[in-house]
Amino acid sequence: MSAAEEVVTEAPAVEAVPKRAMTLGVGTSLVVLAALVIAPLFVKNFIIFQMTMLLIYGLAVLALNILTGGSGQFSLGQSAFYAVGAYTSAILMEHVGMNYALTLPIAGIICFGFGFLFGQPALRLSGVYLALATFALATAMPQLLKLGYFEHWTGGVQGLVVTKPDAPFGLPMGQDMWLYYFTLVITIGIYVASVNLLRSRSGRAFMAIRDNEIAASAMGVDVALYKTLAFGVSAGITGVAGGLGAIAVQFVAPDGYTITLAISLFLGMVVGGVGWLPGSIVGSAFIIFVPNIAESISKGLSGAVFGVLLFLVIFLVPHGARQVAIVAQQMLGKLKKH
Amino acid sequence: MELFTNQVLAGIATGAIYACMALAVVMIYQAIDHLNFAQGEMAMFSTFMSWQMMQWGVPYWGAFILTLALSFAGGIIIERLLFKPLAKAPVLTNVAGFIALYAIVNSVAGLIWDFTIKQYPTPFGSSPFLGSQLISTHQAGMIGITLLMLILLFVFFRFTRVGLAMRAAASLPESARLVGINTSWMIALGWGMAAAIGSVAGMMIAPVVFLEPNMMLGVLIYGFAAAVLGGLTSPFGAVMGGFLVGIFENLVGTYIPGVGNELKLPIALALIITVLVVKPAGLFGRPIVKRV
């Protein structure tokens, strides 16, 4: 058999998720929203800060979910986009003196462009090749940020310190609480936009590509365009999350955005359930609180705990939090009948 | 000119290590069609084991052989326990599995041996090789050990029944099964051999990059670059790719101003992306045609 004749039928990289199963019902959404609005009124500042980070990582996981769950492409390089967003916000705030809220759309746009350009070669790659290219991107990013040429702007190894904004209009709330509500509004906005995106014509195109690329292109979907678009949208949202993260942590440095962050985000997506957008917040809670608990037992343990849990998830509940939610729903349904 | 020769030889020496990593990656890729992102961490763990044995007083070559055997067994155990059940799972699940393995091995090595940088001995010494200033004895040793291993592997795959069975299982699993080859165990054997090859790479590069849990990340990325350049479907290509990438890295670092060690990883990234865009099948790989 000559080499070029070899033919491979490829299974879809990600199991198909029906469109309706990607979101929560209206009632459940409102309950979750109410909880997110009321909760910070009753807790300490540090917990408010952690809830802010919960939303920020939730956004980053959501972005990865759109890419993987929506269009079936992988990325192990989300930390790179997160870093670019964080640095864009930090540099604009500290060197240009721009208002923090205005830096976020710019971070989003720059990351969208970066993701779109990175997606150009990536669209020729599928599955493992894409995972490989993004893995290399994530490992290379800290070195790029440390480069001597940009040191004037990026602060080199030292990084940059970012000032935390005060609440505007003399609102009677602390910095942490203001930032929380600010982040919450942006998160809800992006969540609603993402849900609508996946329900739109573009979203259907993403899913067609995810389920069968060749069939999708035969149906008239511009595969190259929609694949890069998915990459760009995902990178853009991650960039906004990165910008918010820089403001919340008040600090950016190259070693904050290593491959470990990319692994965490990937883990958050798998735990939350690939293709189930509300799962992003579950995954985010997981990647914020599990390391805290693990590190309190022993330093350096969090990687092992992450890894073991990831294996447990892919063996026992391959659909992540979505599967748990469905089982819970069915049990509730049975209880009601009795 | 002497600088040029010097850098090419140094490139061949590090290239030998990249060739080993690339070969290990390609062996697993051939067997199960997935990239082992944890290959570097497995090699790092093996290297730590050999270091620990030497701390306990085992002589270098004794520790070397023991580590090879342990890594081989470890690779088989990992495949049987963790990746055999995932054989039919989607790509995403497999990638998640490799990432999980990466995190576990890295973190456990840090827990056992902590994150401080350690010296690692070389059995060859670091004096000039054969009185020439071009290459050190350790670099010559690295090249020698790699070549010896490659020859042994070639003989194994070419002239033994098990080697033939492994090649059959990798190229046409269905037909191999029909003629009575236990393809499942051939995959496990591939994992064991990949782990052993990786451990050789780890033990050879450790005197250069020093021993610590993150030591293999850069080596692994260059190993990937080498595998992609040579073609993921070709073990011979992976080895050639390794030497080419090693030479390329050294020459770029020497002759292009401002590109030193601090751009090591971005160069590998650029290399991977360029190859994937220009010639996705690599120099020696075969193109793959897809069907709906």
C-alpha cells in the first residue's frame, strides 16, 4: 500500500453536546444570580476577593469551553492569552494612566487579534497537533514576557504593580466589594453574550465543525473562518479575564502565567463539564479552592491532588459537573412523583 | 570556523538528548496516536530515582541500569492502569489524562525531593575530549550512549520477533491481531521502552541542566519540535529531527545577536509552528488523508 493512500476516519475529538444542554433554565439561572448578588454583603473582604477570582477564572474557563465544547478545538495555551490580557491592562493603567474599566475592552480586542492570528496556523492542525502548538505557546510565554527589549514596559522579571480602583460616584462600599460587583456585571454580560453566540448561526457553525469538520464544510460552513473565529473569541474573553485578574490581584509578573495556569484552566473545564457553560463556575471554584486546601496540608501537593482528581473525573464522571447536575435533577424528579 | 565547528558539535550533543525525547514521544504516538505530554516529567522522575540510588551508595552504572529497568516497568504500569482504559475515549479525555499525569509526577517529585536545584554527576568527566578543545568528554559520552541505544533499538526492531510484532501492531493493529499478535501488550511494551529511552535522556542531560522537577520542560518542548520536524509517524525522522533541532538551536543562539538562552523556548515554539504550517507531515513522515 502506498503511503499517500492511507485513509483515516477520525472520531470527533469531543463528544457532541446538544445545544439546549449547554445552558441552565431561567429559574435556576435567577437563583444562582441572586446568590451571587447577595452573598458578598455577608462575608469578609478576603472572601469577597476570592469570589472575585472565582468569577474571573470562571470567565477564563468559559472562554476555553466555547473553544472546546463549542468548536471542538483544544487549547493548552490559555495562560498565554490570559497573560497578554493582564499585561495589556496593567501597562495601560500604569504607563498610560488609563481608566481601569477602559483597559478591559482593549485587552479583549488585542487578545482577540492575537488569538485570531495564532488560530491561522492552528486551523490547519487538528486534535493533538493543536494541543501541542498551544502547549508550546504556554511554556514560551513567561520567557517572552521577561525579554529585555520590553523591560521598560513590562517590568521584566519584577513585573508591574497595579493600583486597585475605588468605588466611583462616592458609593458606600469598599474596594473589594466594588470590584466584585464590577466583575459580576462583566461576567454576566459575557455569559449572556456567549450563550447567545452559541445559539446563533455562528454557534451552529461551531458545533457542526466540532461534530464533523468535513461534513460541515460540505454543508457550506467556512471551516477556516469559523475555527479561527472561535479561537479569537475564546482568546478575547480570556484576555478580559486576564485584565480583570491583574486589577484584582494588583500585580502582574511573568511567573504568574506559566503552564500551570493553563493546566488549571483546562482542568476547570473538564471538571465543570465540556460544553456546559454554567459548569465553568463549578470548574473555577474547583481550581481556586482545591489548591488552597491541598497546600494547607503540604506544600507542592496541589499538582498531585489536581492530577488525581482529574483522573477520577475522566474515569468516573466523564461529563463533569453536568453529569452530576443531570443525576441530581433526575433524583429530584423522582422525589416529586412520590 | 572553529566557533562554528564547536557549536555544531555541541548542537549534536544536545541534539542527541532531543532525539531520545522525540523517539520516546514517537513510540507512544505510533502505538496509541496520542502525544505524551508527561514524557519529560517521567524522564525527570527516572533521573531523580537514579540520583537517589547514587545517594544510597549505588555506583553510577549500577544506578543507570536499575533506573532503566524501573522506568521500563513504570511505563508499563502507567499504561496498564491509566491509559489502557482510555483507549476508546475521545482525544480530549486522553489529553486530560496526560496533563493529569504531568501534574502528578511533577508534584510528587517536588514532594519527595523538593524543588531545590541539585548537582548530578557525569560518568565521563568534563575534560576536553581526546585533547581537542571542540567537545567535552561528557558531550562525547552523550552522543556515544545515544548512538549505542539507537543501534540496539534498530537491531531489536529489525531482527527480533518481538520487534517485528511491535511494528506490525503499530502499523496495522487489526491484521496484527488476526495473525495472533497480542496488540494490547505490544502497546504496553512500547510505553515501557519509551519510558526507558526517556530516562536515558534525563540522566544524560541532568549534569548540564541540573536536577530539579522542572528540568525537562524545555527539553520536552525541543523533543516535540524534533518529533514534529522529523514527522510524528517516523522514528528515524524523530532521531534526525532531534540532531537537526539541536544544531539549529546552537547556531541560532551563537550567530543571531540578542537570541540567547532567554529565547530558548520561544525558538522551539516558532520552530513547531513553522513546521506544522509549512510541512505538517514533517520531513520523513507520511501524509494522512481523511475520510468523512
